[in-house]
Amino acid sequence: MKHLLLLLLLIAPMSIIAQQKNNPQDTTLYLNGRKIVVKEQGDKIKVKLYEKSSGKDSLMSNIQIFEGVYLNGKSMENRTILDALPFTKRKKRNINNFAPHLSGLYFGYMMVSENFGTYNQSDQISINATHSWEIGGTLFTSSHSFGPTQNWGFAIGLGWGYRSMRLDGNYAFRDIDGVTQIVPGESGEIPMEYSKSRLRYFYFRIPLSIEWQTRLCHRKAIFFSAGPEAEIRHGFKSKGKINGKKQTFDKNLHGRPVGINLLVQAGYGNLGFYTRYATYGLFEKGKGPEILPFSFGLSWYW
């Protein structure tokens, strides 16, 4: 169709096949039973294609089947009745459009460190990494691409999830005199033994990422993204078993209601890896151990 339009624009000035209207910039062509109308207004050129069709009353009428606009070096097409007909060639979607990798579900394992930027486990706490995890999803996103190649862009999202941090051994998170502490079980006449003790909380997350991506064979994209992420926390609880019985130990536990994470992601297509690192402590200053959670896991994007 594009080649046909180019040919029409080249032969438009030919007075042998054209019928000029009152406006010298408007041209009507008749070619192989079709009617083509070319209108020029400044830098804008509009082309409409009509085809004869008979209605119920057997009268012939012109039906618009194509409209194209050429403006400022760019062309746009608007197909009309042909879009609804079977076996017609559809306009292909631009597969090079920027598509951010932010919306989706993720699952990862969780650890804690004493200092930002290190992956060494904190000496203040012993975490069972195989039972410490996070699960969540980013459900709402918006994005914008940079430059004509659309390899770069940024995205912002909103998601919700859950974190659970399991302690090793006979320990539990307890609120002692207004301070969250990690305390051992007690022995004596009536022993108190902790097991499967954990700290859990829910969160809303608002990630803002800058992403680079490139497509292989014009299909799926390899991507890398990084950026800050606001984390709004709620529902802090310390839970586990005391002498084999499930129990909630304490609530609230002086966790910071808002945190800032650094989120880094990389992957191919709809699958990716991520790492997330808190930039400051999980608990309010002076009201709990100075620990910075970090996590790493898998994401599935849509």
C-alpha cells in the first residue's frame, strides 16, 4: 500500500489523468475504478482512497477504505473498512517500541547486612536464608522512552507484597521496654523454647527505574534497569512457636514505616533476575538492631 501511495503522489500533477478542483492544491484521481483524493495544506498532505460498492438498493457508492497523512517527515495510516475484512493484510505493530520490564510478579530470598553495599551477613542476627523470603507484584506502571531508537526509557510503578525473616535457633524478635531485641529462649522450671520464629511485614512499593533494552532478531529484548524504590511498610509482627505452640509474640516492633531501596534488574524477554537493597536500617534509630535487608530472586513480567 505504501508503494501505491508513493506512485500516486508522483503522478498526481499529471493533468491527463487528474481532474483539478477549485483549490489548486487539491487533486482527485481515478485509477482502476478507484477514487483517490489528495489534499495539501502547508506541510500536511492527506490522501484518501475510495472504492465503489453497491448497497442494498443496487446503487453504486464510494466507500473510503484508506486514509494516509504525511506530516513533518512522518507518515500515519488510518485503515477503515478493510480492517474488518478477513484475509486482508494488517498493519504491523512497531516491535521496536520501548516496553519496560516492571509490571509482573517476583519471588526472592532475603538476608540482612550491617552496612549498605555489602552482602556479608550481620553479626547481630542469624537468619535462616532458605526460609526468609519476599513475594510480591508490581501491578500498575507508566513509562516514557528516550530518543528515536527507543532503547532507553524510564518507568514508574506501584506494587504490593510480603516479607518474612526467619531466625535460626532458639531466638525471637521481642519488644523489651520499647526496644526491639533478639532474645534467646529461657530455661528453668518452666522453659520457654522458641522455634520457627520470624519477623514479617507487608509493604507497598513505588519503583522508579531507568532501563536499557535491545531486541534480538526483532523479537524478545535483553534488558538492564536500575533505580530507587520507595517502600511503605505496615503490619509488623513477630511470630513463631513457643514450646511447640504457634503464637504471635509482639506487634509493631518499631519498624520504620518508610524505606528506600535500590533495585537492579536484568533479563531476557519476560523473565529476569533482580536484587534489592535497603539504603538504611529496618528499625527506627535506637529502637532495634541496625540491620539492612537485601533480597535477590526471579521476576516474571507481562
